[in-house]
Amino acid sequence: MAHDTVDLTNCDREPIHLLGSVQPHGCLLALDARAGKILRHSLNLAAVIGIETSVNGMMLEDVLGYDAAHTLRNVVAALREGARPALLQGLQTSRGSFDVAVHLYKSIVTIELEPESAGQPLQMARMLIGRISDIMETDILIRQAARLVRGMLGYDRVMVYRFEEDGAGRVAAEARRGDLESFLGQYFPAGDIPRQARELYVRNTIRIIGDVDAIRVPIEPMIDMSGEPLDLSYVHLRSVSPVHCEYLRNMGVSASMSISILIDGKLWGLIACHHYQPRVLGMAHRVAAEMFGEFFSLHLQSLKQKEKLETASHARASLDRFLRIASHHGDVGALLKESLADFATLMPCDGVGLWLNGTWTIAGSAPPASAMPNIVRLMGTVAEGRVWATHSLAQRLPEAEAYSAQAAGVLAVPLTQIPRDYLFFFRKEFLQTLDWAGDPTKTYEVGPLGDRLTPRKSFAIWKETVHLQARAWNEAEREIAEVTRSALVEIGLRHSELMAEERSRADVRQRMLNEELNHRVKNILALIKSLVSQPVGKDRGIEDYVQSLKGRIQALSFAHDQVVRGDGGGVLSDLLDAELTPYRQNPESITMSGPRVLLDSRAFSVMALVLHELSTNAAKYGALSKAGGKLTITWEESVEGDCVMHWRESGGPLVSPPTRIGFGTALIDRSLPYDLGGQSSVTYARSGVEAMFRVPARHVVITPADPAGSHLDADPSRMTTQLDPGTRVLLVEDQMLIAMDVEAMLADAGVDHVVTAASALDALTKLETFRPDVAILDVNLGAGTSIEVAEMLLKTATPFLFATGYGNSTMIPGAFAGVPVVRKPYDSISLTRAIAAAIGAAKPEN
């Protein structure tokens, strides 16, 4: 067969979207653009939906029934050509219940049917998203994503795999089964994921391979009457290239799944999942994984943009500082030599060098002085007075191979219009900086396509490819170099004018220089700024927009958690505490008083958004933005039974009314009237913002007042109880992600010795060899309860507490009425306090 000749030398040309077959864990129907007549089908209809005969030429309703056909045609009517597929979980057909994906591409409707899967994708995705939404460091975000995806999906190995500038990939994070070799930090050549595969990852963000040894199921007919194969670009069941199957076999992998990580519409990397037994992931889990992947991509993009903005701002600050010094310095050349180490901080590099008036000065890794005359001559022919860069100097200057370990890539910044003086940035050879992980001598099975597809030898081929190369210089780094060139050229001109006693004109040029720098750096900022999901107003920076968006999502997330914990609602004072605690300056800066007000779920969500906007505005522009500012919040019950809240700011900056109605202002003004039928009133007094909100009585339950004049605690560390670091804890919890959360909370409280059991039997087995100081028992373990474990702990006089997500304690027998109960979802404050109380109650009195 033709594919038998495919190897790594030509797999970039393999038409993997036109393979004419599907994987056997589902079946496929291809229909005309109206989803009327079936034109093609996969030859496993009998195995999946129980139809023994060919269905080509039949109407859709004759195969799946009138109701299912009607539903599917309604879905097709809403589809856009080439858009992501519509997904229907548990569609009832005349052949049974199936998970269905529907695509419209090239005027062909493709319907994929798989056995119905169990699970709640929205809840699974929300649990994962909630655990990364507040992470503000890229490396931590990537590591946590690998751990969470493995915890949810159960694959043997989950990697976050990112692409380099040349298409090669690096394993940036990994979560794996304990007995597996680590791939963390390893680099793989671009050919391992060829160009056309990367393009499909952009179109179809989830790719699953259930079994690399499965027999591919042909599509009938493979070629239609016009001579065209069926394009499977958007098909989840698309069969797998024999090259890729062989590659996975050589790694010992039997099944895999990939989640695309897209930044600015481009493929940044993959969350790659490997399993060493066949494994088919159902639609529910795939939807959850896809939703998590999209949020992860968005969050990663926001952090990347923040890093770029910080880099550009740092570069501008460094150049401004140099300009201020240079304006009063008599010898610019000496100043440049003294400042080389500072220039090295403008962008990632291994060293910098200054060629000035035939003298060579370096800081860090750089070519030897003897090599510089030839490098400078090369710059004279290629730079032409502008910034010039290459990631492989040896390609332009063969003798550079001798010092590639010190400087394989160079970025040159001319200091004059004539080819004479240069500031150089250098990067070492890429291979010198590689982190090798695992055993490089390990051998793998050689398949029928030859040993070129084994990962180690594939890596060896790539080592030859990247020999004498450094990391490529990106566009943002070239822009920073251009700003540097502009600054240094202008400094040279300014000093020439000073020497010609033209100080007044030089002052003007200095101002022009500052404006030019400001203009160019703004261009960099504009270049690296991007939209998250909606257009951004010209007067708002991307960081502010992303933070506002994340804050609103977090406010709603908190509201949802409170509603769950409160059996349908939440307490107003708890919401205020959560929103305002990060902005306290001292115990008197924020004062709250009023009765206990329980908001229903609808009102709690609305007030969460409104109070979040008010709190962040107060912290940015209002009373909480400066020392001495004060915020007073009071609320009371009106004659009609409504809850009326007053928000008063004082002692902050002078206030001016907003010049335009933005989203946040509209949200504050309109949410209560529109969603709750209440009232909102905001006054922009010069002394501080004042607002009144009226929540109708039907949305609130008001009980006697809390002590008047309560203040937010000025020291949040006092809210968390520190436990004895030697405390041994048994945690019985059947949900892995929740158990990981509890372990992290206990680690923050100083406890690292936690033994986790997923079932009562597992816990009883561990208690045979482990004696805890305290135990946390999830009451409902899915397939049973933890009561049997509680009885054993009672016999051994071991203190313990129950955890439950139910609104009452009916599942706990009366014999345990005195045992402390912690409500789920857990929070660290109540959990650590309950543990400390349980341990303290069990200690004998002196």
C-alpha cells in the first residue's frame, strides 16, 4: 500500500485529512448539505447502530428515525461552513441513544455516532477551571494544568507540550504514573508533529486515538462520483496516520488524546495525554477537556501578554534611565562600556558586546576578540544601518562554527549610519542549553516502517538539524533592538551637537528623542497587545481588560460556591468580606454594619458582579486607592421588607463623573433594576462615590442585626489556623481533584503528612499500618459511606470530623451526633479550625 513508504522524510506531505477511514469506536454518515440523503457511510454501522445493509442513497429518517432526523436538521440549519461541530449528548434515535457530532464542511454534512457516555461536562470543566483561574505565573499554570487533566481523565501520562519557533517541541510540564520514564524537558523535532497535523489541531481542538492497533474502518465509497475523497478535517473519528501509529507504538503508547492550546489563533502547544492500554474517552469528558483547554489557552494568553508588556516596560525604563545618565555624561563611549550588563537585561540573551572605535568589550558569552573584525565586516554588508539578526551565524560566516558554543546567534544594533560601531546581543548554540531527561540509551521496538521513527533516534536526527543554531530572535525582540538603536543614534547626534556648542538645539532633540522613544515603545505595546474575546476600548489596556474579565468571572464563581454552600443563596456580609478583604489598609478603612441578609441565588449572583465593580473601582480610583481613605457600608430593612444598602467613600482622591458609560458603569446602574426589579443610584460627589441599592423583599430574608460597626480583619493570616507540622492526617475522599485541594490547604497550614484513601475499604486497609492524629471523612463516597471507618476510629479513640456536601446531616447516624461536620466545598479557614478543634477536644485535660 502507498502508506507503507511513508516515513519521517515525507510525512509532511501525507494527506492525513483524506485517509478514507475512521476509528472503530464510532460510525460515520455523510449526507448532502440539507442532511437529507446519505451519500457515504463507514462500514461498521452494524457494530455501532445495528444496520447490516448499505445505507447509501437512503434518507436520514429511514436510518435514525423521524424525530432524530428532525433534530439533526435543525442543528444543521444553525451550522456555519467550516465551524466547530455541534455536539449532542444522548440523542435518542430509532437505533438507540448515541452521542452525536455534526459538521458542515465543503457542503457535506457529516454525522458521527458513538455509544452514549456518562458524565456532566459543565461541572467537570468548571471544577478544573476554578483551580487555575487565580494562577498568575505561567510556569505554575502549565504544571497545574498537567496535574489537573491527568486527575480528571485518568491517562497514564499528561504533558504540556509547547512548540518552539522552528516547529520543534519541548515538554514543559508532565504528570505521570510513578513507574514511567520522565519526558519532562525533552525536545522533539518538528517532524514528530508535521505541518499538516498542526493545521488540523487548529481546526479541531480535540484529537483522540482510542487504540493504535485498532483496524481502521473504511468509508464507502472512498471516492465519490466526482473523484473526490471525503475531507475528514473536522471529524473526531478520523483514523490515524500509520506513521503516527508506528511512532506511538515505538513509545509503548496504546491510546492518546491531545487538547490544542491556541494563542492569537495560532497553535502554541498541546496538552498531550498518553495511555499504555487502549482507552476511548467519551463525549462528556471530551467536552469538559475542550472547555478547559479553551479557558487554559485564554488564561495563558493573558499571562503571556502581561509578560510581554512587562518586558517592554522594563526595556523602556532601562533606556530612559540610560538617557538621563547620558545627557549629563561627557564620554558616551565609556558610559556604553560601563552599561553593557544593563543592556543584557533588555531581552533574553547569553551575552552582549560593544564594538566601538575598533575596541571590543563584552559582558557574558561572546565570540573571541580575534573573530570580531570579520563579524564587523559581515555586518557592513548585511545590516545597512538597520538592526540585523540571525539564529545561525555559521550559515553566513563559516568560521563562526568554531565558537558556536559561545555565540551561535547574533543580533546587531548599528550605532552609526556608516558601518563602523555596533552593539551586539549573542545567544549560545541551542544544543548547549538543552535539558536531557530520561535514559538516552533506552531502546524501543522497531516497527515495519523502520527504526527512524523511534523517539530517541528521531531526536538524534533533530540534533543534526539544529546543530550550530541558537534560539530564533522574535519580532518583539527586534522591535526592542530598533528602539535601542534609535536611542543610541540620537545620543550620538546629541553629543555631537553639544561639542559644536549647540546646547539649545540639543535640548530640543532630546525632547524629540524622548517622544520618538515613547512612540516606538508604544508601537511595541500595540504589537504585543491582543484582544481576549471582545473588542477593547482605545483607553483601556489589555492587562486592565483581562483583570476585569477575570475578576468578574471570579465574582460569579464565588457567588455560585456560596449558593451551593447556602442551599440556594448566600449571606450579603460574606459577599462583602470576600470582595473587600484584598483592599483593606487598616482595621478602620472599611466599616460594615447591618442585619443578617440572606440573598437568594439570583440576587447573590447579581450583587456579586455589582459589588465586584464597586470594590475594584474603589481600589483603583476611589477611597481605597490611598492611605487614609475610608469606605462605609450600611444596610437596613425598609418598611416594605426590601434590603436597602448604602455605599459611601470618603478621604480618597477627588471624584469626577465618568465621561462615558463603560461596561462596568452600565453593570452597576442597570443590573438590579433589570434582573431583580430593584433600584440603583450612584452619585459621583467630589468627596467620594455614594451609592444606594434596593433589593426587593422577594429576593431576601432578613434576620436581627449583626454587632454594629464591624471592620474587616486587617491581617488575613490570622484567619487561617496553623497546625502542628507533625500532624498525621487520614483523608477519605473519593474525588481526586477535591482530595488534591484538601492536601494543598493542609500544606498551607503546615501539614504535609496526609494519607488519602478513595474508599472505606482502602481506608480500613491503611489504618492497619497507619495511625493518624486526626481523620477527615467524606460521608458519601459514591458507592458507599465512610461510617464503617468512623466506627473504627471511634474504637481507637482517634479524633475525626465528617465532610458533606449535603445541606443537612441526615446521612450521619445519631451515634455520631457530637462529631464536627465541615460543609463542602471546603474552605481552608473552616477546615483547619475544625481539625484543630477536633485534636484539641481529644487531648486529655491536665
